[in-house]
Amino acid sequence: KQAGATPPALEWVDSSNDERAPPGQGPGMSSPPTISRLRLLSDQPVEGCELTPDIFLANGVPAHTCRLEYKWYRSITKMACSWCGKTPVIMQRLTDDSYFCSVACFTNAWQGHPNQHRTGLTSSGVRTETAKQAEGWVGRDFTETTEQKWVEVSDVSTYIPSLDDVGHMLKLAVTPLSADGSQKGIAKTLKTNYVIAPPPPPPPRRMLLVRNNVVVSLGKPGTNRTNANRLGFTLLTYNVLSEIYATADAYPYCAAWALPWNYRRRNIMRELINYRADIMCLQEVQADHFENFLEPELAKYNYAGVHKCKTREFMGQYGKMDGCAILYRRDKFQVVPGGQHDVEFNTIARQRHSNDRNVLNRLLKDNVAQVLLLEMIAPHPATRRQLLVANTHINASPEFADVKLWQTQHLVLEIERMLTQHSGSTSTIPVVAAGDFNSLPGSDPHTLLANGLVQPENGDPSGVLATLPLRHSLPLRSAMATVGAHANASAESHELQRMEPPYTNYTTSFVGTLDYIFYTVDRLSVGGLLQMVDDRQVQEHTALPSPLFSSDHTPLLSEFHFKR
């Protein structure tokens, strides 16, 4: 049996244990509210991951309008391995209160287990010294089962478990107070599972040095640029997996404690900071996560950014809707006046297909894109270096292949319109178009981007493509396919779609490449690429996401140099 199953992750304390207000409330004093429910979204505390309770008051009274007293406690008893004393534990022996950190420790302790059956001991019996000797526990320090004791560790609403908490249970007591704070109401308490330490991060991925479209060597660990003397930039694309989609139903193989945002956001932030890309194109970024976490945290590292939510409006609570975000280093880039453009595919569909209800309904999928015109700032050369960056998340439904192609075509049209508006042509300003295109290599959207034109594989049965050119004039190439970064290949292959990485999305139900970084090859060259993630690290925890990698996608990063 897994030790994580006991004790209960959220244990509601019987009302007989609740702390009640002292009698004798004065006349005219407002009585404290009643807490009807107290919970933690994460039922497994992890060192370094904040715990913020959800509090529901009777009669729908908002918790933030009332005075509440918070008390966090740590258990005195530490749940450590009964054989070696280490934490965290992963196994429990059902016949007593023994826990083990590994199969080896469980096996070492097993030699005394048959004796336990012969002596008739159970977990409810008192373990005498004679019984311990019969079970082979001579010389081992065994703590008798007693009532749990606690020490207070915090008096604020949010608590971040520390290294000292690992192996201990936590308890939270929330007491409602009257408006003037003079009277206490009935406290509600809960207990957590024992605190565990997060696994160590995986080894950092290294940069592949590219020269003349061929991978020539491997960069040093921690190096983000392959040639700092060349005028250029690095760009990353990453679908970070929105909280609203990271559910146990969608990813049953992922450890339950590794799915909540309060854990995953730390891994994601660590990745973003380690890569230190000059430009980041992120997808599945919730509005509240961008405003309350990503934007302020990355601002500490000199990033500024813009966010665009999907156009769906029925998700309820504000902020619980994902979208796209572009972040850029403020010491290297600035946005050109009038250079920010949000693409709402729903709006384009209504403008172009309002007279055909069937086509319109098929196209209304709420997806969005961002187009941002950036300009390099001093101390770079006096000649203006501008760059147009597009970031998108194309519709994911496999049965809507025509909609994927329709959205991809309109993204290119919006890019071309922006280029013409700001420079008078489509060939003056270099372009990078990145994101989660939800399209496999060789699919219609991929072919349109890479080849400049496409003949739809399945025709146009729904009539959504009839008015589209299904072509463009931008000399786009996929950065990863340019050099076949996942293998020792060169750009001489005429089947570039076969040179894409084997996957950028890895789950138990799907493994394939959906994310790309396309660039205009006449204005930019690839100077380096982030090596692909090690398959063994992915498969160690079955698939993605996992305790090591907190999204079901892997980030891609490319270094570009300006050609002229």
C-alpha cells in the first residue's frame, strides 16, 4: 500500500474539537461569521510550494470581507523510514505504524514480520520490548503511537513549507472573528498529509551549435548563446499547460501532488529563468497566472510582456481562461509604436462568414494569436534592427483539420498585413512565427508554412477554405527542421517535415510534434538550438507532465543571427 494514502489528506475535525467563542457577547457587537467549509486545493504539501486555503462562509458571505485568524502548526512527530530514518516514505506496513523510504528498507525489516504474526500483535496492541525483540527490532528506535502534538509555525493565511517541515504533518486552524475582533467564533481545522521534498531538477539541456545549417558541436552547460559576437537573439516557445486543463482525469499517470499550479509554476519558472531567452512565446497562459505570477516574477529578470486571452467567455471566474503571452527583455527590445496586434480568429470569422451560419459555427473556436513588432535598442548598431514575432495556439480538435488550416492561413495574412503596414513590403523585416500549431509535420498547416502553398489533403467538405489563397510569400522555414536537431542531419534533405523532432508533446495517449519555430530564411540564420529532452527522463515517470517536467509539452529554443 502507498504510504500517501494515510493519514487522510484533508481531515475535517469533529465539532467537539472546535474552539468556541467565550460566552457573554456584549450588546450591539456583531457576532463572528460561521465557517462552513475549509479546504486546500493541493492535498499533498511539497517543500517550497505555497499553501493557500479556500474558505467558505455560511450564507455565501465572501471570506475576504471578514476578519479571520490563521494558525499553522507542524506535528512534533516526523514520519520517517522505520528502518533508516530518511524521508520521504513511500511504503507502509499495514500491520503496524511502520513506514519505509524504499523497497530495500522494507525488505530489511521484513525478516521480523513473520514473528509479529506469531506473537499476535496488531497496530492497536501495545508494542512491548519483548515483542520488539521477537520481531527483530532490537536496537531500533521505535516511537509509540500517541496523540499527535503540534508546534505553531505561522499566523498568516498562506504558508510555504520549508525543509524543516519535510516528513511532518501540517495543521491549519481558521477562527472567524467579530468585526471589532473582540469575539471569536467556531474554528475550523484541517490536517494535511506529511510534507514531501520535491525531486531534484533534471540536468539542464544544452545548446547545439549550428554553422551553415549543420550541428557542429554541443555548447557548455548553462550557456544560452553560441556566438555572443554575432548580432542576434534567442527565442523560446513553450506551451506551459494551463491549470484548467491539468486535471487528474486528463493525466492520471502523473503524481497528484505534481499537477497543482502551486507546484508546477516553480518548475516552469525555473526553466524560463535558466534559458533566459531574449523573447518568450508562451501558450496556455491563464490571465490570472500572467498578472499575478509570470509577469511580476519575470519582471525581476528584466522582462516585459503582453498577454491575450482566448475569446471564450463562459469559464466563470475572472482569469480562469488561457491564452498566449509574449515576453521580451527590456534591455534588448522595445515595442515599435503601433506594433502590437492581437488576432482573434472568431472576429475574423464573423467579418468574413457572417452570411453562412454553418461555416461560421464551424470556425468559432475561440483561438487567438499575437503579432508584435519589436526593435532592438542601444547599444546595438545605429541601423534599426526590427523583428516581427508572432505567437499562436491553433485549435486542437483533430476533427477540425480544415479549421486548423483556416486559422494558420489567416495568421500568415495578418503577419503580411503588419509587415506591409510598417515597412511597405513583406520582405524588409525578419519574421519569427512560433507556438503550438496542433499540427503534425507534413499536415496541411505545416505544409502551408514550410512550402508557401498547400493543396488540402481532404479537400474542403465544409466550405471553410473556399475564399482562402492557401499560399503566402514569406520564405519560412522551421528552425528545428533546418538542421534536423534531433539527429545528425543537414538541411540538404528535400523532405524537411521529416526532420522535425520526434515529439514536442508526450502523453500516454499521444506522442508527436505540434510546436514549431518558423523564421524567414532570407533575413535570419540559425546559430543554435536547444537540444531535445532526454527520452529516459520523460519515460521515467511514464509521460508528461511529471514531477520533473511540469507541462505535457517540451519547450523549443533557437538562437537566430541577422543576415543583413
